[in-house]
Amino acid sequence: MIKTMNMTISDGQHEFELVDSVPLGYVIWNIGKNMIDGYLPLCRLSAYQGFVGGRSIETDTLKAIKTDGAQTILSAIGFGGDTVTEIQKYIAKHSGQKNNEWIIERMEKALPFMRGIKGL
């Protein structure tokens, strides 16, 4: 069960409901440094996507988790997944490849923070 904290935060453009774990159907919204420090943004994809491969989101359902390492996580997830399992698979598959070393470094730094978040 996802508990909401009945609180919201805003970056001036979007409002995020604070939650204590990742709700079913939500993914990390990879907006990088555009997010308020200390918060991991979460979004739900829209049912309608304007084109194949689209990633349109529902901006009226945004959520966020207050967590250490939020910016570390955001810097790592764009390369091979946004869950602990997906990142571990990426690391296993690409370890030892010179051109992927910097990506794997980011992912390895993010994993301890991600493991502490329910639903990832």
C-alpha cells in the first residue's frame, strides 16, 4: 500500500505529491537537475502516446520521494533502466566495455540509494 504524506512540493512549474514508495504504474521521471534537490520525481505515462516510442506523461499525477542520492539516481537511470534489476542487468551485460565505464560508474553509485526505495 502506498502511503501519501498529504503534502506536495512544487518546482514552480509542476506540483508533486510526496509519497514514501513508488506507486504501481509509476517510473522515475528523468528530468535531471531540473528537480528539487533531495527529491526523486515519479511520473505515470499517458494512456495515449502521440507516436510509436512516445513518452508522454500525465503531469497532473506527478509524485516525488524525498531521498538521499536523488541526483545520483537521476544521473544514472537514463542509460539502461530505472529499476534496481534493470540497472544490475545493464552492469552485468556491459562490464568490461571501455566505452561504458563511465555509465557503469554512475549506476554503481546509484544502486545503494535505489535499494533503499520501496518499489524500485
